[in-house]
Amino acid sequence: MKIFRTVEQMRAACRASARPLGLVPTMGALHEGHISLVRAARAQCDAVAVSIFVNPAQFGPKEDFSKYPRDFERDRELLQREGVALLFAPSAEEMYPAGATTYVTVEGLSGRLCGKSRPGHFRGVTTVVSKLLKIVQPDAAFFGQKDAAQCAIIRRMVRDLNLPVEIVVCSIAREPDGLAMSSRNAYLDAQQRKQALVLHRALLNVQELFQRGERHASTLIAAGLQTLAEPAVRLDYLEIVDPDTLEAVENISEKALVAVAAFVGSTRLIDNVVLGVSD
Ligand code: PAF
């Protein structure tokens, strides 16, 4: 596995790479969810590039940018073992040279779900992802369904800007007890780790009610909220939206995304489930 710190070196290596080339963008602190993306990329592509970049542009001033978990050596070893060909790990200065003032924004969608409580977050994501796509020029890029809003926004950006890349969304990797894998789970102590399971429980309750025939979003949300009403949990949102537009749906006739975000202690966790699909 070759490691690159500059845009110029990474671009040259990607140009010379075997094709199809798959890209897995990450912020490091890798877990099984990331590894499943790498494996999906390896299954579909002849070479895989991974980026590790804790992107300052997607963190708000009061968010966890400085304490976000970082362990480059561990990540490097994991990726090496997974057969990754190219690892891009630039500095913030390399990605955003002094005076950089250009952003990519997907209007509308970027203000929904996490975008409501994290203003500017999705602008930071779409800006860095579009830069990574320009640098690597992959045939396919792989993202996790756990960040369902991020996936919808990236799909829209790629469509609107005619970017020549396939966006592949891989299913949520879960711990055996159902907790969605996340680098931020590392912040939870043992008690919070148990309390965090309520997010998944709430989604399962909603899903079960849906499977029993309930189609009114307000009734489904009420059931989910009841499960989430625990003193240790501070809800950000529980919404049922169209998976492509992220707009609220009232009566579910097709696929619908049930998305939740909540704080357990000071750790903000997200999870989701898609209704109306068999898996
Ligand atoms: O999902 C993430 O880890 C990040 O938002 C991404 C896509 C790597 C962009 O920084």
C-alpha cells in the first residue's frame, strides 16, 4: 500500500492505477463499517484508494473536531491487511490552502435532518467529497448507509454536477446487539453504551409497526418517540422522510427513511432504517 500526503502525488498515483478504481472516503478511526466499504470496493474494483482526512470544514465551532479519534498507525495496518492499494492522508493545509473560499453546496437537502442542527455540516461534506472525487477520479465511491442524509446529498451532487462516478451505498454495520458502528461510539462509557441501544430499539419499533400495516408517519413517529423518551437520551430528531429528497412524508406509499439523531451524554449518535424494502 502506498501512502500519499499531497494532492499532486495522489493524483499521479491514481492516474497510473489499475481500473476500475474504487474510493472509500473516511475520517479514520476505522471500524468494521469502514472495512465493509473497503471489501465492497475490492469486490467491485481492481484497485482501491482510501482517504483518511478529518475534515475541519464539516465540524461546527462547538463540535468535536479536536477530540475526534485519530489513530493513523492502526488505520494504516488495517487497510494494508485489506489489500488497499493507495492511501491518501493529506493535512488540512494541503486540502484547504490558505485563502480557499470555494464551497460546494447542495441547496435544500443540506438543511434537512442533521443539516438543521449542524448548519454548514453538509456543505463541508460535499466540498471535501467533490475535492476527493476530483483528485482520485474513481470509477466508484463507497459510502455507508448509516449517514443516509449524506448519501442522498452526495448522490444529488454527483447527478447535478455530472460527475462521472458511481456512488455505491453499503448497508449499516452493526454490533451484535444492534448498535450502529460509528467512530464516535469510542466516546461512550459502559453505561452510555447500553443507553445508546435505545436508538436502534426505537427504529425497530417503528419498523415493526410499519410491518403490521401502519402507514401514517405521525403514528410511527409517536411510537418511536415513546421508546426514545429516556432520561439519558437527548433527542435531536426522529423523522420519516423521502430517502432522495429528505422531505418529510406523511403517508407512506413507497420507500421511506426513518432517521434518528440523539445525544447520549455529549455524544451525538445517528441511525436509520428504510421502510418499504425487504432487507
Ligand atoms: O462519512 C464520513 O466519514 C465523512 O463525512 C466523509 C464522507 C469521509 C467526508 O469527510
